[in-house]
Amino acid sequence: MLSGSEDVLIFQFESMIKRIFVAVLLTVVSLNPSLGQRSLDSQQPERKFEEAMSHFRRGYYGVARQLFEEVKHNVSDEQRTLRSDAAFYEALSSSRLDNDDASFLLERFIDDYPGSPHLSHARFRIGELAHDSNRLRVAIRWYDRVDPNDLDRDVRLRYYFKAGYANFMEEEYDKAARLLNQVKDVPSDWWGPANYYYAHIQYDRGNHQSALRTFTRLKNEPGFQNVVPYYIAQIYYMQGDYDAAIEYGTPLMADARGVMRTDLARVLGDAWYAKENYSRAIPYLSIVVKETKTPRREDYYHLGLSYYFVNDFEQAAVFLAQVTSSEDDMTQNAYYHLADCYLRLGDKQNARIAFEAAQRLHFDKAIREDAMFNYIKLSYELSFSPFNEIINSFLQFIEEFPESQHIDEAYRYLGQALLTTRNYRQALEAMERIQHKNADVYRAMQRVSYYRGLELFTNLQFTDAIAMFDYSLNYGRYDNTIKMGALYWRGESHYRLGNYQKALADYTQFIETPGSRNLPEFVTAHYNIGYCHFNLGNFSAAGQWFRRFLVQNDGRQPAKQGDALNRLGDTYFMVRDFRNAMTYYERAAALPEGSPDYAMFQRAISLGISRDHDGKIRQLNELITRFPRSPYLDDAWYEMGRSFVAKNDLNEAIRCFKTVRDRFPRSRFAKKSMLQLGLVYYNTGDLNQSMVFYKRVVNEFPGTPEAEDALLGIRNIYMDQNNPDGYIRYTNQIGGFARVDDRQRDSLSYVSAERLYMSGNCAQALVQLQNYLTSFPQGRFVLNAHYYKADCQFRDGQYEEALVSYEFVTGRGRSLFSEDALRRAGQIHFRKENYGRALDYFKRLEEEADLEENRQEALIGQMRALRHLGTPTSIIDAAGRVLDNPRMAPEIVREARFLKAKAHIDLNQKQRALEDFEILAENTSSREGSEARFRVIEILYEDGKRAEAEQKVFDFVNRGTPHQYWLARSFIVLSDIFADRGEFFQATQYLESLLENYTSEEDDVRELAQERLELYRRQVE
């Protein structure tokens, strides 16, 4: 709607008259100060009324009002009509003077004289007064009570205009048009304004021809000639007469200002646009966009498309991006052309985003079809499918547009996408939905299920991984390399679950498959087969495979090389071929990456068994010197003591055993060493010292085999002293397992329970073991019974009951069962969230463990417990110790590095955290790797490295991940990056894509994305 000087047009007539009336009145009053003082008494009321009317007609409303008031108060009751007229004109005079009591007098007149012919005029005048104070609703209520036929011609025409204008301003256009129609064709002061507003109503209603006729009347009319031509030009445009609009409007541009200028520029720009003369349209539309306070979406749209059609795609993109704040056909078309602009500018990434937005809308099916195809095609070309959009979209396109000109190309791209997707879980679900599968689909199903299996394996879900590898092997005929990979990793999964026989079958089939020699897993498979046989007790077969591994490996994997040499030594050791065992142990000891301390210890033991005690002692001394922190030190000192006993060098033996007792009091060899000290002193004839150590073993380690042996030694000493009664008194004194008369019952009761446990019948074994512990709380086999009981209860999930017995075992010092008991006790406390107690047990396990596996468990347990209760510094230290162990499993290394990085974040050491996160981020298949990739992006963004963070997001997309939460969080950061650059179109599109394709409802992603989307949409609008 064009704007003009409406307010001036409405009131300019009355205002001018009022100013004249007031000026004249002031002059008359000043020249005739006694004018109002005349008495009515000496004159007739009729003459006085006529005198008042004379003043009223000349505009002397103050004098007139006073005279009308005198007439009203002094006429007789018979002159009621004269009084009524005087009251009316008194009130009318007051209104002309703008007196405050005007409305009151007019309303009182209406109430006092309901039969007066002046009622309509009074009502109209009250309406005018309300109108003048801009109370238009009140004015209209009074106007509606007026009968125009009661008004004289001039007042009636004024009434029609005033009432019509008031209704126009209140948007009562039908009523306004009827009223204005009564005055627009009658010559009067109101002719021009009435025609203007009447034409305006017709213009707004779309009655362009009627509006054009009426506006044409006013084109030369003073007061309207500067406004009306703009309407006329616009009407020509609306009527589709673009040439007339251009011809009529162009000359006006030179003098147009303000709103008139931008409105006329819009008419001319749109007219040239409609004539497809885009180069002529651009200057005018640019004026509109530049000079209008809030340009319309259509203005951006027409200007953007004009630039598009003159091949200025960069400018076109700028303006088309401003159109997309609503969901309608204009937005869909703008997105479609915006995508083409980006495509022509070589910006495929933003082209993909715009095509996606266009295909999301359904207003134009042809645009949706072409946009959807191009969106999917570009997503494929850019490898952009974080949430499996490519495959799902191709399937949707084929289903929705089966007759499309792109259908063959869509099928071709779908086949390629299935073979290259990284979103394996969702891709497999999508392929299952394909009704008619061909060889390409089956080949893709083989590949996708294989890689999905690897993802599950990486995340330690071995049972689910086996199911996926089985699935892949169902289609093994399509790709032999993937078939071999599925065999190998299914074997790995079975091995991790302890299914060594099944693992052996898979590894064997893998290496027997033609082509497996070319795969990196071929050599490792020999090593794994060796371990399967070793764990199954097939030591001869294990040795054969470890030897094959050593030949194939040729030193390329030094840690495995050293380990294989040790296992080869073990296979010979287990069959008592100590000469060959020592050969391999010696080779293993030369490899620092393996376990050289273990190899040296085992070689020493082999020398001892071969009765080369000097060689054994030399080897053990070398071990103690070279590896002062070795976990085999207590073993080494103990075994050295035994060799000195064999050499009858009892003093050196005593020194070694005391070293074990003093330096390693919690070692399982501490009680063995004290037992040996008792024996050595006995052999030297020092029966008192022998008795001391034997009794210490009995007192400190009751119920252990060592205590049994010590009790036998004590018996021999008493017998040597010819004091059998002393032995009886001693056994009665300590009670329990030591009493001679209870020992047989103790043994029989325990053996029955043990047999049930060893046969795997835990349910019955638990009953018998509990009975034994109740009957013999200090029995000879109480340690064994508690451990077996705890083991059964742990396997049955009775963790509280198991913990009681595990803690009993751990409280008895080092034993055959102490390592497992410490490990299980730590695990149960961790499960119960008693992290402090768990930490204590894992620390003890580290100190006391002989087995490498348990030392590793101790380090892992400490790290995990500290995660919940330690300071970041202690977590970093614990994780570092895990990372320093070269034999830790890859998943544990990953966990340790992740916890270390998170602890660095807690200490605000971002750079150190970033180093670890970047290592982890190389493998986004794992949970830690996926979160690490997000943390890298987050740190870079927070440090202001937005371009680098953006690149990391797209790299994340290319790598893919089964942990899509962290990918989704990265998308939210990406939207922030675009928003920071003021690119709100891209920011909103990435968020809309995320909300459309991210399916989880169980986390905070959708809430975070929706908040950002609403914020950035407001910026676009």
C-alpha cells in the first residue's frame, strides 16, 4: 500500500476554518467587552435568538453561546421549541469553541429534547469531537446513530466523509466504502479525500480497475498529485500491464523520496523482472533491498533470481539465502536455485546443504525430485553420510520417484554407496529392507556386516561381533578378502571369550584359505593358534605353531617374538625337556621387548631341575641384578635358597630365605621361606631355631599346606627330644586342624566337598563347603574351602557372600589362592562402588602377584578406582603406569589414554589432553575414539581455531563411527562455527539435517540442537 499525507488531507479543511473563527472571536470580544452584558429583559426572546444566530453564522461562537444560554433560561414554557433550539446551538457553539463541556451539553440536549429535529446533528457533532481526539471507536458508535436525512447537505456530506474515514482507519472497509461512495461523486470540500480513500479501499481489495478510475480523477488534484501516480503505476503492474507501469513510473523516480521511492522502485523492479529483463530489474530491486527498513522476502527473492539469471551467482546466493525464513513454495524454489549457485561456484558442500533443504519441502514435486537426487549425489561424492543419509535417501528416492529420469543413475549410486558406507549398523538395516536384492547388494551386505563386526569387537562386544562375522560369512563367495578377515576376527572373538577350540578352528581355516598369506593377520594367526593349543594343554602342537610364527615373523613384532620364545620354552618345560626349554628361554632373555626376567627365571629353574645348582644360582643372581624391580625377585631369592640347601651351603640358604621373609613379607614365598628356615636349622641341629620358624608358620598361616608341613617338622623335633606328650599338648593348645583326633574327620569332610567343586557341581559343593566351614572353622583346609566357596558364589552372582570368603583368603597372607582372591575382592568392591576398598585390594594385588595377567589387572583396577575417587594427578599417574606396560591389551591402552586425557582437561592442561585425544581420535570405531574426536573439535573451537575445528568435523564424518552421539555433538559445534561467521543459513541447515536424521531420543542432542536452531533462525529472520 502506498502511503501519503492522509492526516493532512483529512483535517486541513476544518483546521483552517477553526483558526479563522478563533481569531475573529478574539477580535470581537476585545473590541466589545460589554457585548455579553446586555440584558434580555428589554427584548423579545425571538429577537435575541435571531441575534445569537447572526453571531453564530459569522463565527462569533463565544457571544452566540452566551446569548443562546440566556434565551434558553428566559423563554416561557409555551416556547419549548425555541428553548430546544437555543439549547442545541448553545451546545454546538461550545463545541466550536472546543470547550470542555461541549460533549456534556450535546448529550444533555439529546436527553432533554428527544423529539428535536437537531438530534442527528448533535450525535454527529459528539462523534466529531471523539474523532478529533482520535477516539475513533467512540466516534463510530455516535456516527451509527445519525440519520443522514436529518442533516442539511453540507453537514450530510461532511458526515459521510468523517464516518467513512473513521471506519477506514478501524479497517471496517465495507462500511467505509459505502459511506465514502455517498460523497465521492458530489462536488464538495470532501470530494478529493473521499475519492482518495475510496480508491485506496478498492486498491486493497484488488479491484484494480475501479481503483484506477478513481485515482485517475485525482492525478491533477492539489494535495494528491504527488501521491496518486505511485498508486497508478502500481495498479498497472498488478494488472499485468508492465509496459504501462514502467512508462508511468519511470519519470517519477527522479523526484521520489523515502517510502515513495522504495515503493516505486519495487514496482519498476518487479515489472522488469516480470518482463524477464533481469539486468534492468537489478538496479531498482537493489534500491528496495538497500533502502527499505525491512525488505520483504519477495524483494530478496526477485533480486536473487535476477542475479542468478544474469549469471552473477555469488550475488544471487547472498540474496536467495535471505528468503528461507518460512516454509512455502518460495523458500523451496529459493533453496533450489541457491544450491545451483553454490554448485556453479564450486562449493559442493553448501550446494548439498541447500539441495537437502529444498527436497525437505513438498510444494513443488518436480523441484523436490531433482533436489533430492542432487542432494544424495553430492552427499555420495563428498562422502557425507554421518547418519546413513545416503543409503536411506537413495532407497526413499527410488520408492518415491520410480519413473524419474534419474532412476538408473540412482540405482548405480546406491550400489556404490552400499560398498563404501561407514555407517555399518544402519546401512545393514537399510539393506535388509531392499525387497529385490541383486549381487551388488549381497556383496555390500558381506562387507558391511564384516565392518560392523569389527566395530563390535573394538567395543569388546565379542558375542555380538561373532554374530556379525557369521552374517558376513554367509555371503563369503562375493569377496574372498573380506571372508578371510571375518574368519580371523571371529577367531579372535572366540579367543577373547575363552572358546579356544572354536578360535582354533577359525584361525586354521583362515590360514588355509588361498590368499591369506597376503594379509597382515597371517603371521599373527600362527601365534594365536599356538596359544589356543597352549591353553588347551596341547603343548607339542603349541610348540610347532610358535616355531612357525617365529619363522614367519622374523623379528618384525619383537614383543610377540619374545613372548613366543618364552611359550616355546614353556612347552618343553611342561614335558620336562629342560635342555630345549633352556635354549628358548635363553633366546627370550635376549629380547628386552618380551619378558626377559621371566625367561631368566624359568631357565634358572630348568638348571636347578637338571641339578646344575651353580648355574641356577648364577642365573638368579643375574636376574636380581639386571631387573631389581622384577615381580620374580621373591621367587628368585627363594629358589636360590633352595639351591644352596641342595649344595649344603646352609648359611647362604638361611641368608636367602631370610631375605624373602624380610623384603617380601606378603609374598607367597614368605611362609615357604620360613618353612625352609625351620628345615635348614633342623638339619644344622639348631632345634630351637627350627622350632621357632615352624611354629611361626603354623601360627601365621594356619590351614595351609605349609602349616601342615611345619606341623610335621614340629612333631619330629618333639620326637627327637623324646617328648611326645609335649607334641600332644601343643596340638591341643592350638586346636583346630592340629588336633590329632580331629584331623581324619577334617580331611574326610573336606575331600567330599572338594570333589563336588572339581566336578563343576557348584550347587552341591556350596552346601558341603559351608558345612565343612561350620564344623571346622580352623580346619586344615579352611583356606581352600573359603576360596572354592567364593568362586562358586561369584560365578552365581552372589557377590556379597563371595566377598566374605575372598576377604578371609586375602587375610591369610600369600597362598595359592591369594592372587585370585585379591583380584575378585577388588572387582566386587568396585562393582559395589566402594572405590577406596577396591583401590586397596588392587594395590595389594600389584605387590603380591606372580602372574603377569594379575599384575596387569592390578594396574587396571587401580586406574579405574582412582577415576572415581582420585585427584586428576593420581589418575594421570595410574594411567601412565598402564601405558608403560607393553603387554597391555589394545582396548586397555585406549581406556588408559582416554582417562589420562580427561584428567588433563580437569587440570586445565588442554594441550596435553589434546595430544592424547588426537591419538585416540584416529580410531573412531571405539567409544573412547569417538568422544576423543569430539573433544579435539571442542578444544580447537574453544581456542578460536574454528577453521581447523571445522575440518576435523568433516574428517569425523568421513571416518564414520558407531557412536553417533559424539558425531551429533560435533555437528552442533559445526553450527556454532558457521553462526560465528554470520553464516546462519548453513548453521540452521546443519541443525535441521541433524534433527531429521539423528534418531535417538534418549540423550540431550535433540534438545541442544533445537535450542541452537531457534536461536539461529531468529538471526536469519
